[in-house]
Amino acid sequence: MFLFIAGMRTMSDNSLTPPKSIRARSSQRSIIRELLKLASQPDVISFAGGLPSPKSFPVKAIEKATDWVLETQGTRALQYSSTEGEPALRKAIAAHEAELGAPVDPDCIQIVSGSQQALDLMALAYIDEGSKVAVEDPTYLGALSAFKLQRPEFVTLPTDEHGLNPDLIGPEFSGIRFAYVMPTFQNPTGITITEERRKKLAEKAREYDFWILEDNPYGELWYDRQPPKPIRCYAPERTLTMGTFSKVLSPGFRLGYIIGPKPALDPLTTIKQAVDLHTSTFTQLISARCLDEGLMKTHMPDVRALYRTQCHCMLDALERYFPEGTTWTKPDGGMFIWVTLPEYINTDDMMKEALDRKVAYVPSSAFYANEPKFNQMRLSFVTVPPEKIDQGVKVLADLIKEKMAAHNA
Amino acid sequence: MFLFIAGMRTMSDNSLTPPKSIRARSSQRSIIRELLKLASQPDVISFAGGLPSPKSFPVKAIEKATDWVLETQGTRALQYSSTEGEPALRKAIAAHEAELGAPVDPDCIQIVSGSQQALDLMALAYIDEGSKVAVEDPTYLGALSAFKLQRPEFVTLPTDEHGLNPDLIGPEFSGIRFAYVMPTFQNPTGITITEERRKKLAEKAREYDFWILEDNPYGELWYDRQPPKPIRCYAPERTLTMGTFSKVLSPGFRLGYIIGPKPALDPLTTIKQAVDLHTSTFTQLISARCLDEGLMKTHMPDVRALYRTQCHCMLDALERYFPEGTTWTKPDGGMFIWVTLPEYINTDDMMKEALDRKVAYVPSSAFYANEPKFNQMRLSFVTVPPEKIDQGVKVLADLIKEKMAAHNA
């Protein structure tokens, strides 16, 4: 009898999982992560993921720094640490920011487990169900996934072909929890907003009393000249700025940071205690050593040169192969080019055909919070070597030309 | 005029932080984290934190494994990885679990950023506001902080001097999201529940159709004999088991895992994508190498011997110094002893006096979900060397005797 009841009960909702939360029922796997799986197939030319070129990894320097850390402070590196982060790393980051012309007190830096965690902590600390959060249009899809777990309402910031346009920000933004922006080499468009627009955004934030969450993962990846200063330099009292080591040192470390006024960091620290106690002491101390040893100065010029070459290679290939009626951004840094196709081409639908021809990209629909556009695509030029970039762009161009011919017929 | 308005606005709620979420307004810093800060003062004898003895860290073996990883698969170790975790580590964990008599398919293992993250992911995937979650009484305070972010209602599992007593579980538990239990060397009590109680709990979970979240951070830290098998061996279809490398390899790695049926892991994986993409590839591969090289077999006997000695040292000191009217648990493993004082002594209040005398513990109130008890304390014997254990226990005993004398006077 007991077995019979038990058998019946295993037919209930609880048979496969515990009862799911509303957010678990509504969250879906991110397209980008699923694509990364396809991208890992060796015969696919993937412009989809934002995987840094393995050539950009300073393996030897990291090995040297690791040996130093384990030999000089091994038991500290392997022990629990404080939630705020290792003092050595916070100090090294402060020194680096000062060199970039954006000084900060080490106490105003919170270390996080990759900048994706910064997005999650912001959502936990500053979003309730139905809270208004402003995002660019398009915006980084990983930010949308992190914020969505707390079920906000998204409002979109006005943008034009030069990126975010703060002139059009009006009083409708005064009730938002924060505005999430990526002003430098934006993901997905590659666009950098001007110093003038940064200053204007800071003014508007003051005028309408909202906070800015500035995401700056690509600031170091400039090709010919340093980008304008971060927005936090213009509105330090109401900006939290996220940084990461994933694009300059190693994504495998999962190491990022948030800079901002201490009172605004405090709730993030408290919540981080509850979600993962602290970030790896080991990778923090290794990264601190790499910074102290001047790795950014010796290493970044090579990474910049590598990505500049690959960016130009993709721009050349787009110029060479892509048909009239298509346009694309021309980034001065970062990892991405944003391509716009004729409105009748749906890049979601085209994805399968592209993958059949062994080329991957990310369709534009994933990057819009509310009203998706379907005729764009994000191409990353950092993972694939130059000869493959040319080959992959040609495959996409041929596919698009076929679509255009079919439409015109 | 603009400046005036801006000035006025900085007086609003948004002047110091963005508008806070309900959870941020209600979450407080964990006592244990604040205590860890005090514990780091060199003149304090801290029985408060659960910091493993630095003597237990296999620094040389980790250095060797790191060099091997960077030399043989450096670019992989520094690159992004899959959310599920590195195949090499999942395979190594599966092999280790099989050796312990609890085999598992590597696909049924999700890697997490320390087992604290497992608690957070469980909360995000399986708790809505007001959901019922069952916990032991007392229970691990870090679990309470992680779960509280999603604002559940806690119900307490029946316990007695032998720990969780499943005989007393009735139909009132049939609507819960899951029951969180730590059956082996429990934090905070040090108690291990018998094989019979594990089987009975599995039966009750089936009878009342609930899931079990089994936390097993200390299972490897047995002193004289291996503890009974994990509960997942008795209810594999409805148990998620959390493991960690923090107590056996390095807490500084922030590396843990969840074992369970694939469909119940899937929502955790999806949510992990949004909260931190994945756990450090670097520390995963180093840990996999350590496991493959047999570090658990060569290293754990030393850790067990170290903690056995320190546990007996504390038990001896308690016997020697603590007055009649006080009792304590006698653990067979793990890191903690749970002391019960006369009901009129409040360990929250006594904390300041103990710290004035340079000894720290964790007061019992932190470990209760609903109705706190105030006359108990958790003592950890793993961080402090034997001579200090004796000294610190004597200080506490004197303080307690003073309290008792004052009460009786």
C-alpha cells in the first residue's frame, strides 16, 4: 500500500524537480550559452561567442605569478577571505584606475566573481518585482538575463547611430532604479559614446535623480587611442562602474569588480556574503601580482594589436563581400561589429542555415529588452583567426545575397 | 537654478544608494562574517569561524598541479568554460564518490562557486516569497542567509539529542519546497544522524512527497570511522546533495558541487548562467588534477589526524574547565562542538565580554530559523592550535562560572 501511494506520488509535479519558483519557470537558457556549445565544434567558424583569443592569454606570466603567490603566501591564498575582496587586489586596481586618469579609493572597490556577478548583485540589491530599470536598446544580453531573475520592468534609453543619446532623456526616467549603460565599445554594437554625451548623461542623472550602472568590460581594448573617461568621473556620487579581468587577463579566473560610493557598495557586499561568501582568494592574489608586476603595460599592447588586426580583417571582409543594402558599425576597440540587414531578413530564422554552412553569429533579437529587431546580427572578430574571418564573412554574405535575391524575385 | 534642484535632490533617498530592494532593506550582515573580521585580529583566540587550519592546506601539491595545468592546457584553463562545469572535474568527483560507495554519473554533477552558491541557486530556483522550506533546528546560518534573500517561510524539522528525528515528520511537511539537512557532523552541533534515521527520512520524503537538500561539507572529516552513506543513496530520485572542496583542499578556491537527478539540476544550471556564467575554469582544472593524482588518499589522513587531535584537545579542556550545569556534543568528525549553558545565560550578551577577554565563539541565536535559543554556543576547534584551545576554553569557563555565581548570588 505504501509503495502504491509512493508510486502515485512520483507522478506528481514533484517527480522530476522540487516545486519551481516563478523565476525558474520563466527563465530560459541564454541563447549565447547554447551557441557557445555549438561554437566549440571545431568545424564551425564562430562569430557568436565573445571568447577572447587564446593568443591573448599571458600563460607564462600567470604561471610565474602563481608560483610566487603559493611560495610567499600559500596558506593565505588557499584560505577564506573577506567578502569585500583581497586588499592587495583592491589596491592594485586602484593604482591601475589612477593611471587611466580615474582615481578611486581601494575601499570603494568590491571584488566580484566575474562582472556577470556584479549584474546579479545589482539586481538582488536594487530590483524588486516590477521595478523600472533603464537599458540601452540594444543592450548586453547577459545583463538582461541577470536582471530578469528579479522580474523588473525594462524601459529603454534613447539611442541613435552614435549610441546612447542623453539629450532625449526626460522626466519619465526619474522613477527608475538605475540606468544600465555600456558607454565604451558597447556589446553588441561596438559603439563608444562621446565625452560630451557622457557629461550630458551625468547631468541628466542628476536632474532626474537616478543612478547609473556603468559596465566597462572592454575599455582596455582600444586600438588607436584611449576612449573618453568612464562616466563615473562625471557623476561619481551616483555611478557604480563594473570592471573585469576577463578580457585583459583571463575569463577563466572569473574575476571582476565594482567601483562606487561605499554606501551603495555596502548592500552589494551584504548580499554577496549570502550568495557566495567571497571570490576566490587564489585568483585574486594571482591577479594582484600580475598587476603589480606591470602586466597590463607589457601585455595589453599585444592584445590591442591582435584585436585591431582582426577587427580590420573583418571590416575589410564585410566591405569586400557584403551586398549593398547592408550596413555595419566600425568600432575603435572591443570585440564586436553590429550588422544591419534589410528589414525583411530575419536573423533568428537565418541562424539555422548559417550553422548548416558552419558559421555562427548572435541574432539581434537577443539584445533587445522589449521590442526586438530581427534584421541585425552581432559578429565577434576576436575568437577566429584572420583567414577564417574572411572565409566566414564570405559564407554569411552569400547567404544574405541569396535571401535578397529570393526577396526581389 | 539647476544646481539648486540638483542639491535638493541629493537630499532624497537616492542620495546614498539607488532605491533598495525589499530584500536589501531586510538583509543584514551575517554575524559570522563580522566575527571573522574580529577573529583575524592576532591576539584573539577565535573558536568562531570555521576557517580550516592552514596546516591542512596541501600547498606543494596545489603548486605542482597548477604548473601541470598551465603547461599542458594553459589556454583552456584561462578560457571561458561551460556553466555545468569542466568535464575533467565532474569525472574526478564521480570517481571519488564511487570510491565512497555512492556512485554518480558525471552528468548529474553541477559545479558551483563554493557550496554557498549551491544554497543561493536552490533559493533562486525553488523558493518564491512565502514558500515553505524546512530546516533543522538549529541549522547552518549561511543557509538561512541564502534562503532568506528569496523570503521563504521556515518550518523546523523535529530534532532531539541525536539530531534530526524523522519519526516525527508528519503530513505538515507535504507542501514544502524542500528540506535542508546536514546529516553528517552538522554545523553547528557536530551531530551525525544514524543510517536508520537516514533511511527513515528518505521514506518520509517519499511518503509526503518532498525533496531533500543534503549538505555534506564535512563528510570527509571523520576521525575514527567513515560516517553512514549520504541520504541521496536512500532517496536518489528526490535528493540534491551539496559537496565542497573548501574543507579538504582549499576554501580559497571557492569550489563546490551539487549531485542530483539531471532534471532537478537543469533549473540550477540555467540560473547559474545568469548569476555568474560559470565557476573558475582554472581552479576547476587544478582541483581535478589534485583528485586524479590521488591527493584525497594521501592528504586526508593527515587532515583527519590533525582535527581529531584538536577535537580531543577541546573536549578535554571542556571536561577540565567547564562547570557542572553545562553540556556539549562529542562529535566523531567535522569542525564544531555545540555547548549548552544554563538557560539564564545569554550567549549573545556574553559575546562582548568574551571578546574583551580575547576569545570568540558564535552565539546560538544565529542558527535558529524561527524561535532562537540564547543559551548555547558553537565552538570550532580547527583554526586554533592545541595550546590556545586549552587557554581559550579556560577563559570561557571562567566567564561562565562568574555568570553562574552572579545568578546564584
